[in-house]
Amino acid sequence: MKNNKLILSAILSGLCAATMSCTNTTAPVDTKNQIKAMVPTLQAKSIIEQNGMIVVEAENYASQTLNEKRTWFTFGNAPGQLKDHNFADPDLTHIEGASNSAYLEILPDTRTNHDELLVHDENFTNEPGKMAVLTYPIYVKTPGRYYVWARAFSTGPEDNGMHVGLNGAWPESGQRLQLCKGKFNWTWSSQQRRPENHCGTPNTLWLDIEKPGQHTLMISMREDGTEIDKFILTQDKNYTPEGIGPKETVYTPPIMQERTQLVDIKEYYKIFYATEGFAPAPEAKPYFYIDKTRAAAAINAVKPAARNVFLRSSFTVPKKLSDEVFAMKLVTLSEIDGESSYRVFINDKLVGEYTNAETSVDYSENTFDLGTHPLKQGDTIHVEANAVTNGKIPEGDITAFSRGRWRALVIQHVGE
């Protein structure tokens, strides 16, 4: 069924003054300024490419693996972030000046200069993806070559390198990101260490993203003690970031709207909408119409012959419906100018009679429980409604009539 017809909203339930069990939802519906908006409450940050640029705060990684010997720690001022530590490290923390007041450092740092022992696969690895791997989900709209910049803090010659990869691969163009200049400061680099130039030259580190869609940016350790604050991937080869750089390119999800129709229906097998498939009986056809604004079938009570009589519309149960006993509910709309009544038949059997609750909120929903009944392909469901007046709303020389509005008949598997 077309679930998009269940427009979303707050649920206000009360007791229904009717001949059988029902729920009256008194919240107004179909009014834009009364639609309640919701966004996911537990959604992690999603990074998206914007105009050929991806900006990631280093501390916002999704996972860290292969960190048995060295681990990336988050230092910052926010709850859960470290302000100090007791690992081997030649320098203090550098929260001040870090973007978002947070950064990562890979510790312990046991090789800070050339005089200290280099231990492969412990305090150094030239093999990307072998130690302390971070992942960052990113969404790319514009494929192509992205030049990689990293903002890092370096205090020595042996704590200034890392590897960059994509989607489980570590291309040569992303290996050995090196920081030589700007010691004792947060500094940007896009330079790759090479045999002929250990410090590298700008814009020599890149990743080729061949297809649009979801990808995984990866960072892995090269030298322990490396401190990283932020990453930028840009298609502009001539771009050079300054200061803390641009803001993280976070995806903002659209606002989702809670439903305002069929609000008491928590689960269902099928919804037979009054506006789809139900056809008026010949005698009712001149007075029957679809109220598109309120997604309801209605009676044209402007015509005197349509008042105070039951008018029928019918629906034939379609194929693919299992032959079983179903729980059933009828959803109607209360109206301030009259309390319409309803009768529901399966074939020729009356299965329920109901009267809308009196309401002070026009078009509030009533959900009537019809009980359980056998239903199969080919059966015909008849819903009858009447247009009545309660004498409270003046309209010309008479008082206004309700329109016998109703929205749907809902069937559920027994037990739901």
C-alpha cells in the first residue's frame, strides 16, 4: 500500500464516545505548521563531498584496527577526550590551536629522533595499512583525483609521517605523507616523502576516486608520535589551506515528518484507503466525493437528499490476499458540525456500527475496532456513512452538516 499517504504528526489520543471500542485522535491534521519534524537522534556524522572538497576532523573516525602496539588517542576538551596521558612522549599535548579543539596522536612515542632505535612494525612501518588503521566513511558525488592535505603537529624528525588509503587499498600516490616544515606548530602538508626528496613537494599526494557513491578513507601509522588534526581532499590542485582550514563537510539529513494520518495504526497487513478502490453505490454516486485535502471519502451534504441517510461505498478484496481471519479497524474523521455514524459489512453481514465522537477539533481521527472476521479474495467490503447535524454551527437558514468523512479500513494479522 502507499505508505507515503500516512503523513506524519504528533499523536493525541482520547476516549471515543461511540457505540463500540475506538480511539479518538484529537490532533489537527494536514496543516503544515502543525507537522512535527524529527531527525535521527543516534546518527553518526556523515562526511560528504561538497563542490569537489571533502573535509574531515581527524578525531571523528569510524573505526580503529590493528592497534595492538600503537593506538591513536583523541586529545581535546570535550567529554571522553583526553587532556593528558602517561605514555612515552617527548612533548605535551597541543589542544590549543587544534581545529574543533581536538586531535589525534599515535602513542606511545618511543622514537623521536635519529639517535633512538628504529623498530620495524613497532615504532615505524613503511608498509601502509599494517598498523593502527583509521577509517572514515565519505560520500563522493564528483569522482576524480583528490589531492590530500593533512594538518599535523611535529616536534621532531621522526614523528611526522602517515599513510593514506581508500576502500581497502593503499595506492602508491597516498603513501608516506610527510611533514617537514612548521615544526612546533599546527601545519598543513600535501607532500609525499620520496628517495630524492625526503620532505617532498606540495601536491604530490593524492587519491583517485573513480566512482561516485560511498567510500572509505583510511589512515595508517608510519611513525609513532604523529599528531593529526584534520584532513582535506580537494580536486583543486592549486588549493592551499590556511589556519584551521574550512569546516568539516558534514551531511545534514533532511527533516523527517511524523505522520498525521492513521496515527493509531501501529502495524498492519493491508490498508484499504477510502480514496482508492471504494466505489459508491448507484444511489450514493450523486452525493459521493473524494476530499483530497483530508484524504477521505465524503458526502456532499449541500444536497438535502444526502442528509440523514446512510450512503454506501464498496470495495472488492483483491487477489493475493490470504484466506484467513483478520483483525479490522475503521478510521474516520470527527467533525465539529455533526457526529456521523458508520456501518461496515462484509458481503451481506453487518460487522460493526459506530458513531464519531463529539469534537472541538475538526477532522480529528477516530479508530474503531471491528474485531476479527474471516476475509478472502473476492469478498466485498461495504462502508456506509451519513451526513448529520448537531445544530451547533449556523449555516444560512439551517445548521451545518458533517460529511461522513472516513479514511481507511485496516486489516491486521490476528495477534499483531
